[in-house]
Amino acid sequence: MRTTLNFHRSESPQFDVSSLARFRQQSGNLRAQDAQHYTVVLLEGAGQSTTLPLTQDLGLTELYFVAPGQPTWPNLPEWAEGQVLQFTDAFACLTDHERELLLFQLFHNANAEEPVQVSGEQAAELDFLLSSMKRQADGASLLRDDLLRAYLKTLLLYCTRLRQQQFGVARPLVQLGLFGRFQQLLEGNYTKWKSVAEYADQLHVTPNHLSVSVRKETGRPASDHIRSRIVLEAQRLVARTDASLKQVAYQLGFEDVAHFSKLFKRCTGVTFSHFKEQTRTQYRFPAPNLMVA
């Protein structure tokens, strides 16, 4: 039985690890229809003594994966204990291949109420990774975010292996709903297709139907998802290569650099040059002698 839950969060941190009890207390209820965050719930097994640490779990532990915009949450019992990890796509900073392997297979291509069963030894491994991320998140070290991303990728890889061991190869992506198929197309074509109409044509629906359906699932129109994916890749290119505005615009399929510049500012609230300067300061890139305008 699925339970539809509504929640409007006042803050949107890009990364957070907390206990399930704290998670419930802060939200007033379990979050749902969160259009920004991927969520992993590590639910401690039934029959486990509350006085024992997770590494001494007497029963099975369950893993749940909730995608951004997912309208339903697993029906967790009120007495349940565990940990909750939330992160945004922008924070994870995964490559295209990693997104396909980790995000789509774990979150978009899985049933939210179909948990992965975890043994005590496996739960201990997950607990170590989550505890390490919690310590890093609470700190303020120079490489904090880089370490968090490394731990996050390791945890997602581990979870992917656990799911494959239990369920085998993931179901074909064609069985996804309209939003999932739209995301699949978007991931492979955001540098070529910039309009809702182009995606709607490939999905054999009208642009209006696609936009209404995507908004219903995520609270955001399809056009917003397209723009966000383009800008996310632009930010990654700057962070990884210190590329110029012209170089980024070209790689993302924009012939009109000014149009891309306006799009970037509209989506991020800052100019491309300002974002690039912030990134150079954060990662301490040396300022180049020549800049391509």
C-alpha cells in the first residue's frame, strides 16, 4: 500500500545525512514530491534491539530509494529507525555514464516500495559510509565537498551492486513512465534538443501533455528540467576544465553565445563570469594568461 505524502521544505541543502527520527521531526512528516533531492533511506530491520549499534543488527536492514519528484513514499512504520541521505544532482556531479548506472538504475528505474534487503555485514559497510559522510558534512575542511562526493559515489556503487544481486539486471528503461522516459531522452540529447516540442515528438505526445505530466510529477515544467540539465553540465565543465563562456556554449550546442549567457544567468542568478570566478576561488585554479571571450 502506498501512502501519498505532501511536504514543502523551507530549506534545500544540497547534501544532508540525518537519523530517520530527526528527518521526521524537521519535516513534520516524510518528504514527498521533492523535486530537487535524491533520497536513500537505510531502515533498520524489524526485531533489532534499540540498544545495539547497527553493526550488531540481529535482523535484516532495508534500503529504499526515492527519486526527485516521486509522488509516493515507502510506507514506513512509525517505530522504524534508520538513517536518511539526501543529495541533489548538482552536488553529486556525476558523469553521464555514472548517472545512467547509479541514478537511473537505483532511483528512476526502481519501485520505491521494493526495498533492497541488507544483511548485517552489508549494513555495517553502509553504516560506515554514512557515518563518514556525516562527519565530513559537519566539518568545514577545504576538501569537504570533494570527500563527500567520493563517499557518495562509493555508497551508490555499493547500493547498485546490492540491488543487482537481489533483483538481477534492472528492468528496461522503456517500462518507465512518461517522466522517466523524458529524463532518459534528456540525458542523452540535452546538447542537441532545447525545446519541449523536440522531446514530445520523440515520446509521441503533444508538448502540452508532456509539460503537464512532468509538472504533475515534479512540480516543475519540462522546459525547466531541460534548462536545469544544460546549466548543470555548464557548471560541471567550468569546475572540471575552467572552460570559457564560448567553449561551454559550443560544447552544449549553442551557436548564439549571448543566448546561452542569458540562460545561464536566468537559471543560476549570477553571470557566467561571476560563477567562474567563484569556482576558480574554490578550487584555486590559476588565472590563465589568455581568456577566450
